[in-house]
Amino acid sequence: MTHREGFALKRYLKIAAVVGICGFVIEAGAFAGPIKILAASDSPGALSAADCGHLLHDHFVEARRISAIPTPVKRYIATGGPMAIADGGKFDKGEITFHMANPGQPYQAGDAIRDPTLPGRRLIFVAKSRNYVFLEYESGGIAHRVHAELYKLNGASGGMGKYSAPQPVLVWQTFIHQTYKNLSQVRAAVAANEIN
């Protein structure tokens, strides 16, 4: 992302944040990727009972490196949501890239862009089961946030040709008020209804 694009994105996000307060949800792709504004009813909200059961009881393997995030989930995040054929092709060609720092690495923690090469997100941990990926990461910008996201890997297929394979579906997304160090802590918080 160029310095000019960074300032344009920053200005757009400040406007979008005001819109977000008024009943919309801002869904952003990679730091320089597409941004969508969705009605709140179109955004993954409460965790469904079925997905909650999988999060609480399925066997997950945890990792603390971005290389452990499955490529379809990286593609989903980088392209800003359900993959369009053109955006998926741009991701595969490297025209749209996935930006996230590994735990402990520097990232763009504030809204003053001092180093435009730093990603706007930093991984806390990822946990994978056979059909689900749980992702916890922090993001910078106007406000520091900790994100919790659950992706279902056997969701609806999208597109034709090499994109006809099932694509991940974001089934749950929330901001959490503290950092959970592992999936056991997240499970305890979900079971106690501390996050939903």
C-alpha cells in the first residue's frame, strides 16, 4: 500500500466508524483490501448452537504463526469476505495479499501510519479442527481491538473452475475485551457466556 492509499484508507475508516455506530457493520479485508459496509443483520453475530457445540467440543490444534492459517481463510480475509472469482484470482496472482503479523512482531497498532509496510493485524493464535478454524487476532487503527472469528470450512461453494471447491464461511465474529491466550480460555469464556 502506498503512503497516499494509507491516508485515503484512514480517512475512509473514520467515516465508516461513524456509520458503524449507526447500525452498520464495517467488514474490511486486508489492510489495503476491499471494505464492505453491511447491514448489521447481514453480519455474523451470535454464535449458533450448532457452531458453539463444535467450538466447545471438537478437537482443535492450536498454532501461533500465520503460516498455520489455511489458505482459503487467508483468501477470505484478504479479499474482504465471500470470495468473488476475480478477487480470488487476484489473491492467487499476488495482486491482493494477506497482511497479518506473527505474535510478537511489530504491526500497525495505532491510526498514525508511521511505517506503511507494517500489517494492520497481529495474530494471537489460530486453532484448526477438521471443519472449523478459530482465529484470534488484534488490530490497530483508531482503536485497538481483539477479534475472535470462527470459520466453517465445509461451507457453500463459490464460483466455477478452480473456485468451485467449498469456501470458508465466517459463522461468528466478535470483538472481545481481553486477550485469550489459548482455545481453552476462549471455550471457558463462551461456556460462561462472557463472550457471544
